[in-house]
Amino acid sequence: MSACANCPKPLGNEASITCDNCNSRLHVVCTGLQNDDRITRNKVRNVKIYCNRCTTIAEQRTALPQLFDNLAEDLVSKLEQKINDKFAAIKEKINNLQSSPSNPELFEEVANEAVERIIRSKNVIIRGLPESVGNVEAKIQNDTVKVSNILKTISTDAIPEKVIRLGKPSASASFH
């Protein structure tokens, strides 16, 4: 014996009706219909009866468009707020730039930094170049020759203006 789709009681010999969606059987009293309502339903087929589960699903299905509309409105308002915030920040920065007095010292500092970078862009650092033995002048002369040879392999027109060895002298290349 099957149970009512709306309540846990078995259907038994009580009057029952079928859910128009899932074809489950339910007690007539569980639907809230009276016997004369059931007779009317048999005459007019556009009256639909649903069990509690199908009613809940139908309600959820009809609530989805409203839920999507609410989510879309919320998303649009959040995006508008972000855009407005970014726009306000940009306006503030523009106003700050327009209202700040021109500072000649700042421009001079930037120009000097640019010149320094151009000068330093021509520097070459070579690591692992073995130290020669001898006095300081001989070492500088030897380093200049080695650097010139290295630069010739890279570019034929590069001539070192100044050669400086960085770091402490190694123990094997001590002064004699």
C-alpha cells in the first residue's frame, strides 16, 4: 500500500487524487479539496492539483526570475559604484596635478637624474677577470688591455675611458 505524497499515512480506502506533475497519489483532504471540488475538477480539466513537493518546486521555479533580477540589479549597482569611485579618484588626481605649483628644483633634479642614467648606461662591469701580478700601474695597464680585448669582441668601436677594479685584491695577486 502506497503512502500519500503529502503526509506519511497510507492511502488505504480513503478518497485520493493524483498530482498532475509527478503522478503521485495523495489524500483528497491533504490537498484541501472537498468532495464537491473533486467532482468539479473532473469536469473542468484546466484545474491542476500538485503535491507539496511539486508545489515547492514550482514556487522555486517562479521565484528564479526575480532572484536573477535582484542579483543583476545588485551587480549593476556595485559596478556603477566602483566606476564612480574610480572616476572620482581620477578627477582628484587631475585636480591635484592642475593645482600643484610648478617646482623648478624638482624638474632640475629629474633632469640631473636622467643625465646620470645616460652616463651610467655606458658602464661595463666584467666579473671573474683574473688579477695580474706586479705593481698598481702594471695591473691597471694589464686590466685595460684585457677589457679592450673583451670590448673588441662585442663591438669594434668601444674604447675604455677608465678601468677600475672593484673589491679587495686576491691573495694570489699580491704586490711584489
